[in-house]
Amino acid sequence: MRKATTTLARTAAVACAGVVATAALVSPRKNDSYVDARWGKIRRHRFAHRGLHDRDLGIPENSLAAFRRARDLGFGVELDVHLTADGQLAVIHDANTRRMCGRALVVEKSALQDLRELRLDGTDERIPTLDEALSVFDADCEGDADPLPLIVEVKTEGAAWPRVAELCRKTMDALDRHCVSYCVESFDPRVLVWLRRHRPEVVRGQLSRDFLASSAKPATSARTGEKSMPAHRQALASFCAAARDAAATSMAANSLARPDFVAYKFADRSTPAFRLVQALGAKPVFWTIKNLQDLAAAETEGGVAIFEGFVPDSTHAQV
């Protein structure tokens, strides 16, 4: 009986240690009054995903027209930034321009001038630079009114560290040139690590979703190339992919990045990893909200909403 009790106690101790270790691993940055004050202003707003775009109105996503429309109606904006081959900052979501421009150029391997020759979604709108996008939201720094806030997603596309660092530095240089209110997010935790080291005052967020659920779907051999692989290489590739997806879903890199907020796919918000990080103090952001019902649910749960496909009846969150 005593042996069984001892074994049970040890098992409980190991389990508790595991929970504590996991919590320490994924815990966000906390108790920073400056960050909390900035977040307090950000969370009052609703954010138009890639600007307030509408194909029926001829307003493409991530265009200056979409940003102006959001500004004029009083919404915050989420936008995406890439580093071009010649070291410029282009605002576009995809790494390839085919979907938005009808011609396939890889953004990271193209010069800005070549990208600027393209037109967005059959309109006269061009791919903006980050400076052009920020100029839409420039405010009077001497005035009393707060600028409309921006959520800037930094897209690294798996680049090596020197390119990631260059992208982060140039993005921050651009933000410093403008009087704008902003926070920065990325799926790549290396962006958050760079911010933690070099710009700790910036509100930073980890983008994530339930990658395990999406990876459970059968992959086509055209995408993975596994059909021609030997069995042992297929097994290794599958193991590595599963490990990567598990780490991304659970946000294991938070131990290095220490995000202030976690931007999680709204439909995946019941994932235990997200619930744990939220319980540990991470500020929640939900993407992408597609209707008024989900908007109300997201804000009831304390989240900042990034919306798309409709225009909310109010620019401010119901907090």
C-alpha cells in the first residue's frame, strides 16, 4: 500500500512538473505597464483584414484604396509586409503575385520596380510600399487624437536569419518614419525574437492556428513529392512535418519570443494550446471574423477582431 501511494505521489509530482514546465515554456510577456497601456488603446478598435477591401466596389485587398476606405470609416487595419529581392518593403499577402495580379512573380525574388508594374485584381491599384501604406494613416503627432491603429504582419517566407533581421529592421525603420499607432505580428517566432532583443517597447504578437488539424488532411504527391521518396525518407519527412506543426500549434517558441498577444484562427480557438497561453495572460486576437455573430463572440471572449467580408456597424469593439 505504501509503495502504491509513493508511486502515485511520484506520478503526480512528475505531472505537476510537466504542467509547470509547459506553462513556463509558452508563457507570454506580462506585467509591462507601457505595453499594457498601448494595448489598451489598440484593443478598443476593430481591424479590417488587409484593409477594407471589396471586389464588387473595385477595391482590392492590401491596396491604398482599401486602406483609405478603412481610415475614412474609422477602422484599424491589418496589413502584410514582405522584403523584395532588392531590399524594399512591399505590402501584399501572398508570396506569389498570381492570385492578385494574374501574373506569377515571387515577391522575395523580384525587384520592387517589377512588382510595381503589376495591377491588383484587374484594377488600376498597384502593390503599395510600406511607406505608402503608412502614409494613409499618418497623424498629427502634436495633436490630441490617437492615430488609427495598425496590425503589421511581417512575412518571412522561411528566409534565412540575415534576411529576417533585415526585414525586421527595415519594417521598424519605416514605422519610425511615420506617426502611426501599431503592433507587429508574425507566424515566424524569429521576428518576435528580433523585436524582443532590439525593440522591446513594441507590442508583439505570435500568429498561429491548429496546424495539426490542417496537416491531418491527405497531402497530394504533387505538393509533397513523397510519391517518389523511399519509404524511410517518407517516414522521416512525415515525422519532421508533424513535429513542426505540433511546435507551431503549441507555440513552443514562446519561450524565446515572449509575445504580448497571440493572434489565433477564430475557428481553432478551442485548441488546448491557445487556451493555455490565453490563461497565462496572452492577449487574444482572432482572425478572420466573417460575420456579426462571430464578431460578437470574439469580443465577448475578450479578443480583438480582425474582420473581413462585411462592414461592422461600429468601429469600436464592445469591451
